[in-house]
Amino acid sequence: MKTSWPDILFFAIVCGIALGAALRVVLSKNAVHSALMLALTLFSVAVIFIAQSAPFLAAVQMIVYAGAVVVLFLFVIMLLGVDKNEDLRETLRGQRPAALGLALLFAVGTVGVIRLYGSGAPQAEAIALGADNVQLIADALFTTYLYAFEITAAPLLVAAIAAVVLAKRERPAKSLSESREDGSA
Amino acid sequence: MTGPHDGWWVLGSALKVVILFAATLILVMALVYIERKVVAFMQVRIGPNQAGPKGILQTLADGIKLFFKEPVTPRAVDRPIYILAPLLSLIPMFLVVAIIPFGNSITINGREIFLQGTDLNIGILFFLAMSSIGVYGITLAGWASGSKYPLIGGIRASAQMISYETCMGLALIPAVMTTGTLSMRGMVEAQSGTWLGFVPRWTGLVQVIPMLAFFICAIAETNRPPFDLVEAETELVGGFHTEYSGIRFAIFYLAEFANMFTISAIAVTVFLGGWNGPGFSFLPWLWPLLWFFAKTGVLVFIFMWIRASLPRFRYDQLMSLGWKRLIPVLLVWLLLSSGIQAWINEASNHVAGG
Amino acid sequence: MTIADYLPILMMLVVGALFGGVSMFVSKFLAPRRPTRTKLEPYECGIVADKEPPERFPVRFYMVAMLFILFDIEIVFMYPWAVAYGRLGVFGFVEMAVFLLILLGAYAYIWREGVLDWAPRRALLVGSRSASEPDAAHEAEKAA
């Protein structure tokens, strides 16, 4: 596939929005604004997925990330009290150097991946031929990567249990354990 | 897509979008009037009867009035989000309108033009994505108001909506299984024809439970009675839009009715055969359109009927209906129906093979 | 299927945003603006609000959002499966049955832990088992 000028322009605009929103996520002093900007970032990434002929991935990005994860963030922010004057002191020690180090690692990793695979990007012929994206994913997921798919259920199970356990430890005396007693009484 | 993506296609699409938008807007205004009238008759009242003949211009009058009303912006609001929130709840509903197949196609100048904004191959997932974006509008409206009732209403609403989105996602899977596609037009085409010559091949006639579950979810997702805890006056004043007035309130109101229409249209497309129905050779494009609106109209009427008949649920009843009834029923149904289908397929393969 | 198919969506986005934006903008000129101090107070049924709303919410809301993510991920996995179901046959059924059984395990655990219970103290109404059934009380009343 050749890359044409409109494609590049489109990509640049969407990337600009994604990066700008991502910066706002970090720089905004209001947690809810940050969450909203995160949603915008994820949305822009979904648009890039569409441009890359991966509409299913775009839908997943919208439904799971923008639709569920950010909503969870919003809930947590509200759960902890919607204080408009956030405490901006950093509680994690060594947060900044650690962030810098991780950013460096990420940059090296990204460049490495591009060096390794960038030249001959894996462009599936089938996609170029306009085959149904979802069908292709289904074929791959439920035959070749079947074990990976089934094993996915395990982390999800663990996550469910972890969420319950964490929430219970937060409030040992009330709600959850109480309703449990009700159930067994 | 038939035809090339040339300048005419872009122009045609733009025209389609503008027509769809305007038509939906007018339809929604009509729906507001019809609902008031229907509920009034069910309660042995007359309903709006002053503005225009039979009060038909009432919604328009209300809309114009709201333009001239002061949009009070309380001191504690978070201004950018406060203003963004109504738009966030309105726009996703209109984006869904763009993927609904209203009718089959018209041929103009040798070009086949589908009566659908655009047909995405992830159609139904796009609808789910948009309804999850719709949650933002209400959550953020509640938060940005900087006031107690909206905050409680907003967070209740979003918990309700995400719970029922889960059910909705589960209810749509059996339909996808039956039709074998995610595209909206593909779904409608898969439902054309009849069984035994007279029973229409609607998905909803096979997947009865998912259809009913979807409809319940649709009511909860649009925050309409009996699931309108979001704006339970007796406990929460106006819920998430307590602090909204003037045109901003009007946009929320519009969004609610637009939501009711789009979700009925999706239900018709997925479960009730979409625009399929007996047609005639005279004006062949008109009949599908009529069928589509007739079916959608019936669903919208049921929405109104339910509103006039049922008392509001309690919050715990609402949550346990979603999480403890619908989800297990749908999961079991999914297993059962996929098992039966696999068994039928296997049996027919054996017959064909032997 | 190309990005061009999404152009109408983008157009609808623009039209919708224009409609909302323009009506708010126009209303700005048409509507009066007479703010008074009381009018701008957060609504509190006529009482002067004595504290800001940074109130905390029950942890259940967080649990619901968490469960929503988990279920959403599982549901999203089921869509490609449903599309390909006709071709996967019995094999596909077994695959999804295993996946769903694990999901049902998580679901049963969550139910047992009482995460899905929203009504407080239902045990007082009916007693034993029906702690999880709000309408059981109604039925008991009806029967009596």
C-alpha cells in the first residue's frame, strides 16, 4: 500500500489531537479534566485504528477503554471525594526520576520495534483485499490463538476476585461484609 | 459500498447526513408532542391543545421559549465541562442515526443510493461504543454542576447505564450469532424472506429472550420510566440536570427523546427485521421505509405506554434486575442457543454427508 | 471497507456539534442574563448549602464499574465468535462454553460476596435465604 498525502495529513492531525490530549492528561490540575482528556486520547487512537483498516480494534478501544476504563476512573475520582482543590503534593517518592527512566525505556523500546519491523510492516494481503476484518480476527482468535483466548478468562477471573477483596479490605466493618452476614444469617 | 468514492459520493453523503439530522430533529420534536398526548389520553386528560391545531406546535413553542430563557450558570460549576456535557449526551445519539438502515435503496441516475447514512462492518459495535460515550454526558453533567443532587443523580445514572450496557451487549450477541454479521444492513438482509411462506425470518422470533432483554435494557439505558431514577423528583429534584436551565436543559431533553428513537430503531433493525416487509412494485423504495417507521413507531409507543403504566423502580430493584436476573438469564440463553444451533448444524451436516 | 465509510459519521459529528454549539451561542444573545447571588447558589431546596459536595460514595459504585469492565472485555470477545459461529460449529460451542463457565465462576463468586446486593438489611424483612431478593418481601405480604 502506498501512503498518499491526504493519509499523512489525516494521520498528523489525529496524532496531534492524541498527543495534545495526552499532554493535557498529565498537565491538568483537575483529575476529572485529566480523565476526560484521556478519553479524548483513546478516541483519537481509535480513529487511527480505523484508518489502519482495523475497525474491530477501534470498536474495542472505544467500548472497553473509552467506555469502561475511563468511566471507572471517573467513578474512583468521585468516590474519593470530588474536591476541586486537589492536593498536588507528590506522595510517591522518586516519582519524577522513575517516570523519566520509564519514558526513556519506552522510547528505546519503540525505536527498537520500528527498527526491527518498520521496514517491512506486516501488511496482511487480506486486509488490502477488503476481507472482513472481524472474520479474520475470529479465525485467528478461535483457531490459532485458542489457548491464549481461553487463558484470558483466568486473568479476568483473578481481576474480579481482586476487586472484591480490595474493596472489602478498604471497608472491613461495613457494606460488603455486612451484606454477606445478611446472606448467611 | 456501491459506486466509487468520488466527489458525487461525498456530496451525496453530506446531503444524506443533513437530511438525516434534520429529519431526526423534527421527528424527535414530534415524539415529544406525541408522548405528551399519548400519556394524557392514558390518564384521561387532554394534554397540550393550545399552540396550533390540537396543540401540535407545542414542542416548537417550548423549544423557542427555552431559547429565550436565562441559562443560569451556578457559581460552583466547572464551566467547560458544564457546557460540554449536554453536547456529549446529544451527539452520540445522532452518530447512531448515521448507521441505521431506514430503507433499502433508490436508484438515481444509475447509482444505487442506500437509505442509510453509512454501513459500517462493525455496525452494532459502533452502536455499543456510542452508548458508552453517552454515559459521559450524564456523569459529567452531574459532576460539573458542583451541587449535591446532580452529583448523586449523575453517579446513579452512570452506574445504571453501565450495568444495563452489559446486559445490552449480552443481548445482542445471540442476534449476531443468528445473522452472522455485525453490519446493520447485513443484519436486515439476513432477516429477509419467510419461514414456511408466512412467518417472517426475524431474529427476534428465534431469539425471543434476548429481544425482550434488549428492550428492558433500552428503557434503562434511556433513563425512562420505570427506570428514571436519574431524575427521581421525589428524592433528587431534577437529578443530573437540576442545575441546567434554558437551552442547555433543552439539549438534554432532546437527547433523551433522540435516544428513545435511535434505540427503538436499533431494536427494529436487529430483532424485528428492519425494513423488511411485503412491498409492491409501485414506488418500490417507499414500502421498506414505511415498514421501518411503522415498526419503530410501535416500539416507541410501547415506551410511552410503559411510562404511563408502571411506577418507578427502587434503585436496588433496578440493579438486581440487571445484574441478578438479566445477566444470568442471558448467559444461560447464550449457551443454550449456541448449543442448539451447533447441534442443528451438525445434524444437517450428517444428513448432507450421509 | 475503507475510512471513507466513516466520513458520514464525521459529518454527523460536525453537524451535531454545530447544532448544539450554535443553539447555545444564539441563546446567549436572546436570553436575558440577570445573575443574583442567590440565583447562582447550588440548588439545595431553598436552604443555604452549608458544605460543598465533595461527598464520598459507597464503594459499590466502584465495584459496579469494575465488574462492568470485566464483563465488557468478555462480551467484546464474544462478538467475533458470534460472527464466525456458523463456521466454528461444535468446536466453537465448546470453546465458548469453557470461557463462559469460567466467567460464570467469577460471577457466582461476586454474587456470593454480596457485591450485587444494593438494598441494605434485607434480612430484616424476610429472614434467611432471600437476602438477595427485594421482591420476596412483597410476595410474603401478598401471601399473608
